[in-house]
Amino acid sequence: MLVCETVSAVEAAGLLGVGRSALYAALKQGRVPALKVGRKPRYRIPRRVIERLLDNPQEFAKGRKRSQPSQRRCRGAVDPQTQPLRGGLSRREWRRRPHAA
């Protein structure tokens, strides 16, 4: 009887209890060792790696960025430091200004 020694990334995400995006990010950063198969990278993760990650979950989270509140502003917001770029004009006024021919 032949037993599959590797699992796909989707199966591994289910076994580890994480989302696919989180697993793919860990694969790309090298935190989870895997085999790339084919030209379009399809990852195969050895079962022993999954067992090791299940035994020691901190190893998977190592180096993971913690989510922080977003510092971005809405599209129309003007930062006082960058406001002089348009000379104090709103986006609409900037677009409708007369252009030099």
C-alpha cells in the first residue's frame, strides 16, 4: 500500500487550522519548508513538517507580523505635509485648472 508522504497547500492549511493566504505567505517567506512542483509553483508539504508545526505552533507564527491599526487615510484626505503638492487645491480643482498649452 502506498501512503502519500506530502499534502497540498490547501490540505495543509486545513490541517494546521490557518487560512490559505497565511500558509502561502509562510511558504513564500520560507517559514514552512515545502517542495515546488511544476512551472506554476504548486506546493507540496511533507507530513512530518505538518506534524512538527502541530507539535510546536510557535514555530509557524515565528516572524509573523502582528496586525496593526491602519495608518492609511481615505482617498480624498489631504495630509498637511503633502498639501502643497497641489498648491492647496482640491483634487477636482486641480484637474479642472487651466493647463498651459
